[in-house]
Amino acid sequence: MESPIAAVLQQDHARLDRLLESAAEAVRAGRWKEAAVLLERFRHGIVDGHMDVEEKILFPAFERWETDVEHSLTALLKKGHQDLRVFFQEMAETIGASDMEEFLDLLGTVQTILRQHDAKEEAELYPFLADALPDGGGHGRRPAG
Ligand SMILES: [Fe+2]
Ligand SMILES: [Fe+2]
């Protein structure tokens, strides 16, 4: 059975995919102001929320738990986050410039990277978090002290 924490994280991937798609819809309709707001909502949700929790809590817990001393999986995932953050910034710039063609180009790239990144996490990381986290991931956060 899937652990609650794996299910929550997977649902968050789906929620963020929908947010990005809604920003893209606004771009396709030429509603640039709305697109900027929606893209920023997506960026904030994924960068300051999802990726932040992964990098500060989940990856370190997995690294302590796993046997791979080089942490190749989390190193790859962190590099993916770095690349994605750059792409999000570039997408925001194309919205600022009302450049639909360039935005849609970037969108295709970002959605491909995200799909692969999320699939890798869902297959190789999330299933092990319930064991890797000290409280079984019940609260998703190690108690202070
Ligand atoms: Fe991630
Ligand atoms: Fe993720």
C-alpha cells in the first residue's frame, strides 16, 4: 500500500501540473496579466513549497537512510530543481514580454523535464520516505530538538 506521505507528494505534483497548465491557458488566450499571476502562483508553490520541503527535509532524510554514499539520486534531483528554477524565471520573462511563441517553447521543455523528474521521484524516492523519515513521514517534519 502507498504510504500517506507518498500519496500527498504525488497529489502535489498533480496540483502543480494543473497550476502550470492554467497559466499556459491564459497565455494561449493572450490574457497576459492573469498568466503572470498564475505562473507566479505556480512558481511559488513549486519553488518555495514543494522543492523547498524536498531539499530541506526529504532529500536529507533519504540520504541518511540510503546506502549510496554518493547520493546519486538526490544529486540528480537537486540538479533538476536548479535547471527548473532557471526555466521558471525565463517563462516569467516571456510573459512579461508578451512573447507567446517563446513561452510555449519553454513550456514544452519544462513539462518534459517535470514529467521525468516527478516520475523518478515517485518511483525511486517517495516509496521509501515512510522508512527514511524518523516519524514515518506522519508529520513530514522531524520534531525540534
Ligand atoms: Fe523535486
Ligand atoms: Fe517532487
